[in-house]
Amino acid sequence: MQFDFTELEPESRYRLLTNFIGPRPIALVTTRSSAGQNNAAPMSFFNVFSHDPPILILGVQPRLSGEEKDTIVNIRRTGEFVVNMVDMAISQQMLVCGLGFDSEVDELEMAGLEAMQCNQIDANYVASAPCALECRVERLIEFPRRVLVLGEVVHMHVRRDCLDAEGRYVNPGVYQPIARLHADNYITSDRQFVLEPPSITDFIKSRRD
Ligand SMILES: Cc1cc2nc3c(=O)[nH]c(=O)nc-3n(C[C@H](O)[C@H](O)[C@H](O)COP(=O)(O)O)c2cc1C
């Protein structure tokens, strides 16, 4: 089947893009409200795009009412946010944070997630998250119905058991983030495998043989 995106309505674009571009990692984004409360919301329009500078991107759409979500209201005001990565252990809590609570509700408290003060920004991160990345807004790219948030990572918390003994590389037996597929379907990273490229000389030789 062919789909002309220049003709498609937004609902079909959303369905096709999110059904086929995945798994998408999930950022549980924590921010500080104007009243000083925690706000938390999951975002799967999310990924890392650069390490030098270290840039993450979030795509935040308005609510159906057209109002901006608390996450973007807080990010605009403070210029700061945290990306907490999500594993199976906090998957249900992540879903609770995604419910449409009123702005004054502390979703971390609602979900039963312990909050810890960040090192370099004025926000809290999720204590039990396998890792959390403190970010400052690098720039906002505004579209009529979407804001792309480019965040520069200024600090990272990694739970000790998610790293190897030397504290350098990830421990894949422990760090198994979940990711979003289509609709309410998710996947966890518990079937990891090694895929090593052949050497270019061996590859060229094998084509000759
Ligand atoms: C797994 C998951 C991924 C989501 N991804 C996004 C996203 O990328 N962008 C977005 O605007 N909303 C996304 N949402 C919906 C928001 O989390 C939801 O609207 C939330 O209530 C917003 O909260 P806030 O008003 O506190 O920011 C997602 C929800 C879930 C459960």
C-alpha cells in the first residue's frame, strides 16, 4: 500500500508513524511546576541525537483541548527537565504519570515514585529509574501543533547495578529499558544479541570467492 503524507490527515499520519517507527524509547520527563511541585509525563517521541554536544529531543503535542501540557509549560518557564529512562520495574508507574491529572497534581507522588533532588538543575529525578539525565533547554523548535525540545544533558545518574564492575559499560543483564511499539504495545530489551560487522577485506574477499 502507498500513503501520500502530503494528503493524509494527522490521525493517519500518527497511526502509520507510531505503528512502524519503533520501538521508541520512553522518557519519563520530570519538571518543576510554578508552585514547586513535581510534574512527570512519559514521552515516546524521544531519542538522543548527538553526544558532542549531548543533545536529546522530545516532541510534545498539545492536549486535545488545544492547551499546552504541563511538561512544556514547565520547560518553557524553567528551561530545565529530566529524562528518566523506564524499565519493567517502573512501567506501571510510568503509565500512571501519563494519566491526565490536573496541573497541581504531583504525578511522582501519585505513582508512588520516590523523588530525588537533581545535582545541576532545579528539578527532581526518579530515585528508582535505572538512569536519569538532567537537561537544560538548548532550543525549542515551534510548530503549530508540536514543540520539539532540544535538551543538552548536563548530568547523568546511573544506578550502580546498571553498570559493569569498572563502571564504564552498561550491564545488559540488568539495564533493560522498555520501549513503545504500536498503540498500547511495548517491548522490553531482554533478548539482546551481538551483531558484529565483518571486516571490509573479508567481506570483499567473500564476494570474489
Ligand atoms: C508511553 C507513552 C508515551 C507518550 N509519548 C508522548 C509524546 O511523545 N508526546 C506527548 O506530547 N505526549 C506523549 N504521551 C502522553 C503524555 O504523557 C500525557 O498527555 C500526559 O498526561 C502529559 O502530562 P503533563 O500535562 O503533565 O505534561 C505519552 C504517553 C504514554 C503513556
